[in-house]
Amino acid sequence: MDIGNYYGENVFNIKTMRDYLSEKTYISLHETISKRKTLDPDIADEIAEAMKTWALEKGASHYTHWFQPLTDATAEKHDSFITPDGEGGVKLEFSGKELIKGEPDASSFPSGGLRATFEARGYTGWDPTSPAFIMETENGATLCIPSVFCGYHGEALDKKTPLLRSIDALANQIERMAGLFGITGDKQASATLGIEQEYFLVDKKFCKDRSDLLQTGRTLFGRIPAKHQQLDDHYFGKIKTRVMVFMQDVDRELWRLGIPAKTRHNEVCPSQFELAPVFEEINLAVDHNMMTMDVLQRTAEQHGFVCLFHEKPFAGVNGSGKHNNWSISGPDGKNWLSPGENPGDNAKFLTVICALILAVDRHADILRATVATAGNDHRLGANEAPPAIISIFLGDELSKIIESFDSGKENAGMKSSSVCETLKIGVSSLPELPRDATDRNRTSPFAFTGNKFEFRAVGSNQSCAGANVVLNTIVAESLDEICTILEDGVAAGGDFNDILQGLLTKIVREHKRILFNGDNYTDEWVEEAARRGLPNLKKTPEALTSIISDKAVALFEKYNVLSRRELESRYAVYNDIYEGTLRIEAACAAHMARTLIFPAAIEYRGNLADEIVSMESAGIDVELSESRTLLTKVSARVEELLLHTRMIESELEKDDAPGIPALMEKLRQSVDSLEGFIPADMWVLPSYAEMMFIFDSE
């Protein structure tokens, strides 16, 4: 089937709206979507009726307000369209009131104190800027209505509400900047986003025998095989037929949902893969990523796989993340992180770059907190993912231009193969920057990649909403500060270009410590970052404290993105999730060690002992034999296993259990060592070697 014929067929998009709505209602709703105007409540009933008609034609029997609570997952409560007609039959109805607002039970969602357990009322509200869609199964379909989720008093209980607030805050400042630069247009200023999603596939037959994978999403035990990713032969390699069939089904489903899936390939580790879409408006991109994760998992099940999004499902090899590619566009519809070819574009571009330098340096700690999770603690700082130290990579050519602000010399850093002219923003031309003027730095947490910034630290299991709430808000603050200085200076009779030149120079001089183009994985950088005064928040508990600092509260309240209570609630929720995750993993590990690993180990130890006794009975001297040495090693590991299991169980009885991660690592070392001794037919868990390699014959 031709892709163009079915792309977006399960989305109530602009094209579909045009077919199902009156012209007046269509124009009004289109204005709401494209320019984020307040929805006219008088048209809600007509929209609801059109949605219902379309959904019924698609086989839907139910509708749901699809929302994103503070769990990095999605949630839904399904209601059918049926209403008894009083004559023993039913009518199919869906009103504007039902479309605009739903009322799921809010008592059991994490709220961090915003809602008491006995206060059950919560509301979902339709987000018209993200189109409704149909989610299908073999037995029917459901109309999904992207929604916000709030408490009785309007507190945000979800990820979408603050994201929408931050988008508005950023758009307001982009519009101000556009006015100062004389930029006009009828487009809605916004941030744009492209989210690269990494994931693992494991054969379902192995997962059923791994209670750690089933309960925690990662392997708590597992000895790394002789061959894994050392030869880099899986990365971008030929995709196995079985996996390709799965990917083709994923793409087909995503395209039907209007999700512009563009790229698919093998990632670094065997059984690891990546999917990337085309850039979209940021709210839609976040929704589409959450939908993509659902499609990946459902399609994997259909193909006999389990799709793993944990940041570190296998120890000793690469984990998975999301690459959060962020940019902004103005009312002119242009990407403001594209350098441009004329002085005006150059000035705009450099102003945005300096705004980001100011924003990230001032709030690196808050940006780091957005990616702080138990799963991501296994990734960040290792030689596979950005470190916990936030820095910015600009590349050599752009760095030279930025450094020229600080040099005090007009021509400093401006030599180029094509041009060498004075740096006077908006007056003299800067060197033309081709789209890919920068190399890529995969060790940098926040890297300029030609026309966007790539925040590489988001975990594969996370929603990107949190990171982008912070990015949008801190850049809004920087642009606000820049615009205010420019407006005040011009009002006082100053020259716009001179004021801008001086302002950007000041920003670079005061915040250039955040710039680093080198290898972020080295010990030397850790030492250098400390000398520069950059925060190094290595673990989740210390990183999360940043979101309730006075600085963070002032920032988010100023732009009406999150209140102090909402920030405190998130701090409580994310800490609870972190501690709860560690406790679940520890309890699972201890149970597996006692009930699975220990019985296999003592059986093998008994076999070794019996063999030695038999040899001695036969008159064979085994005093110095390798068999006795092996028995000694196995016995030592078994005793370590029992000791560490008991210590974990004792730790779990405490209200506060900070020792869990270290004890789990010790238990893992004992178990993984035993796996190296015990015969495969006696080992009770599928091995890494079995799970990591997917074969077409399976």
C-alpha cells in the first residue's frame, strides 16, 4: 500500500477535521491549534460529534482522555459511547462537555502531597494542540484524546501541563526578540523537537525465565559473554530479517498514527536498536514519543519479543537513552538555530546561542535534575553516555566566533577559508556557517549539531517532557533578560547594534566556563570542571535537590510554569520513585539469589565434593588438584552470596536503606562469578550470550 494513502489515517488531524467539521468550526479550531488561541466553547459539541462519527467509522467503541502522570508513563480510563435509550437499546453519544473534561480517580496517582489519599477528584482536560488518535487492537479500537491532568484546585499532576506552560513562556520571549530584530510573520513562535529513541529487543521465551526483567526491566545478574559489542560489528550493521519485519510493522503503525518515523538502525550493543522521527512542534513530539514507546512494546509482543526501555538492561555494555534534539522557530517560520547567510540572521543566531550559554550555565543543576532516575544512574558518567557534569559543545568554528567576543579584538577567531571580516553584529557579515560546520561530540551532554542542540542525557525510559520544561523555561528567562536590556538601552537613546554587541560580550565573558569541546569522559575534565565551579551531581538524590532550590522556585514561578507546591510535589514523587525502584530491585535480587541461584550453586558444589570423595576413594591424590581449588572457589562464592543476600534483606527492613546499591553490586559479583563456574545445563537463568543475539531462525 502506498504510504501516502494511509499516513495519518488514524489521526483526527487538520485534513480530517476539514472533512468532518463545518467551515466556521474548522477555521476556529484551526486557529486554536496553530496559534494556541483559547478554544471557543460554543463549537465543542460539533467537534465532539465529528470525532465520534469518525471514531465509530474506525471501529471505536470507547473514548479515553490520554494523559501523562508523574510516572514517565501514560494513563487512560475508557468510557463507551453508549447511552441507554430507555427502550432496551442504546444511543451512541459524545458531547462537547465529555470531550473537554474527564474525571479519572486521582487518589492513586503520585502527587507528592498535592492530593491526599482521601481526595480522589482529579480532572483531565482536552489539549486541542495535539490531535486525537485511534489506538487499535485485534478486537476493536479506542478514541484517544491527548489531555492535561490536574487536581481539584488546578495543581498540575502531570507532565503535559507544565510543558504547555513552558512553551507559552518561551514563545512570548521569542516574539519579543522578533520585534526587536524587526522579524515579522504569521507563524506561531515555538520550540521544535526531534527525539531519538533507543531500545533493546529480547526474545520473549527468555524473559519468562528472568523475573528480574519482568519486574524491574533490567538484568540484576548476568555474566558478560566473550563477544558482545567490542568489534562494533552490530552498529549500523545489516538488520536481521526477524527484526526488520518487526521494524516494518512498527513504521507502518507509526505512520498510520501520523508519527513521522524517519530512521531505524542497529545500535552499538547486540539486540539494541534506534528509531528517530522528523522534527515536530515540541508538545506534539513529546506525545508522539510516548505513543512510539507503546507501539514498540505492543508490536514487539506480536513478534515474540519483549521491548526493553530500561537505561541499562545489561551490565558491561552500552545502555539506552533518548537524544533530545531541541531548537526554536520564530514568527517567520525559520529555525533560529540555523546560522543564516546575512548580518541580520547572524545577529539573531548568535543572540540565541548566547542566550543558551547563559541559560545552561546558570541552571545546569536544574537541567541535570531532569534526567535523574535510578535507571539513568547506571548510564550517566560511564563511557557510553554524557557525564553528570553539564557542559556545552559548540564545535571549533562556532567556538572561535564566540571567543572573539571575549578577545576584545575585532578580527580575533574570525579567520575562515572564505572570509575574514570584522565582528560587528548586524552590520558586518560573519563567516558563513554551513549547516554541518561542527563535528559531533557524543561525550557532550549538550551539543550544538549544526541547527539544533542535542541534550543526550535523557534516559530511554523517561518522558522528554521534564527536560524540555526546563530548557524552555531557562531559555525564556535568558531571552527575557536580553530583550529587557535591549529595550531599555534603545529607549534611552542607545544604538541597538552597539548595545547587543556589548551585551553578548558580557554574557560570553561571564558564562564561558560552561563551554567545553573536548572529551567529557576523562578524569582531566572532571578536575577542570571542578576548577571552573561547574556542578557534578553524580547520583539522583543529590541531583533532585536542585528542583526545590530558591533559585528554581523563583525561575518557575516567575514564568508561571510550576509553583513552589508543584515543584515540591515533584521532588517528593521522584525521590519516592527512586527509592521504590531500588527497593523493588533489591527484593527481587535477594529472592532470586535465595530461590534460584543458591539451589543451583549448592547442587554443583555437592557434585564437585562427591567427585573429590570418589577420587580419594579410588586412591587418587587430590590434595593439590584443580578440582579441590575449584570447590574452594565455588564454596567461597556461595558463602558470599548468602552473606550479601542476608545483608540486603536486613537493609530492606530499615526505613532508610542507603546501602542497597553497594550491597546489590556485591551480590551481583558473587552471582556472576558463580555463573562462570556452574555448567550451562545447571544454570537456572538465560545467559547474556543467549539473550543478546537474535537469530532469524528463532
